[in-house]
Amino acid sequence: MEIKKEEKKSSAIKISFEENGVEFGHAYLYLIFNDLHKEPYGLLEDVFVGENARGSGIGTKLVLQVIEEAKKYGCYKLVGDSRYSRPQVHDWYVKLGFKDYGKEFRMDFAK
């Protein structure tokens, strides 16, 4: 028995909200491919809105655009995550149509 390695290509799309050349927020859609599905799945990551622009709807617009992009690229699912300490963000994701589906496990590597 042996372990084999095969690289799979994935890609990322950055969606940002700018005004007069100044970025107020961004979100990333990662398109990830595996052998279980012919379509990619989407990973919503790094949703960020600058402090001065929070509460203005920019975050919602960014996430809705990521959802549209995921659909456009034929993703069979879109996954987003959030820390336990941010229940208001969890409520926001549910309001946008996400389901509280599971639990994420993470391993950080020190630099």
C-alpha cells in the first residue's frame, strides 16, 4: 500500500467594494475541486469590512455577490465559517440563506 499525491487546481476570486479607489471591504470565493463531484465547491473566506463602513450593508452586498459567483461557476455548495465568539455573524449568515451545518476543526501553524 502506498500514499500517492496528485495536485488539483483551484482558484480564488476576490470581490471588493471600492469608492474613489479606496477599498472599504472584500470577500474571497475559493473554487475547490475534488474527485467526489465534477463541480467545484465554493469556500467563502476573509469577509472584511473596514470599521468606518460597518453596518452600511457592504458586507451583505459582498456575500450576495460571492453567492452569485459561486452559482455562476456551478458550485454544488458554498461553505462559510465563523468563530464561536461571533453569534451576531452566525445570525447574519442564516439571514443570508446559509444553514448552521457543522463544526470546523482547525490547525494553525506558527511562523
